[in-house]
Amino acid sequence: MKFLKIKNKCGMDLGDTEELYHSLGKFAQDRFGFKKPPVLNLVSDGDNAMKPLGKTAYYDPQSMSVTIYTDNRHTKDILRSLAHELVHHTQNENGMLNDSGYHGEGYAQKNMDLRRSE
């Protein structure tokens, strides 16, 4: 079952795992009720991967896409990131991310509305 549009920009072999991403996406839609599945971008960033507190994933409400950094990560950890970002996708569809406050680095600490969403 294909549910998400996956853009595999990292070249990771999805042979044994692709179905897990689609299955989680469909489960989240059934549970959370979002209408349109987001695009899933799987990316590689070696510099980010070397940082102890490097980025793991983010949601872009404008493009309705989830980007996940995959370097040195186990599939179940990538799936946890996807689940977290699917909540933000649901929040976006429900209008909860329509905030005009601060969106830069440290947004979750500086913008109280976005802090609640996070």
C-alpha cells in the first residue's frame, strides 16, 4: 500500500522498510484525521549527524512536508520522528500552526503558542 509520497534524497535502501512508513502514515491519518498525506523527504546531512544534538526532523507547513535526517539512525527512530511530525501535520491542517509569532531558532522556547504545539 502506497500512502505517502516519499522522496528518498539520501539514497537509503527502502526495500525492507518502505511499507513501515506508509503503514504509519495511514495509521496516523486514521487516528488523527488529517485529510491529505504530507510529502516525506528522507535526507542525508553528514555534518548534522556528527552533532550530539543535531536535527532529527522538521515539518514545513507551507509545503505540507516532513523532512527526516536519516544518517546513523535506526528505522524505528526514524519512524518515531515521522510520528511526531505527523502530529504537526495534523495541527497544521487544523489551523493550529497559523501563528504569526517568532519562528526562528529556539522557537519552541520563545514563542508560547508554538511551544504548546510542540
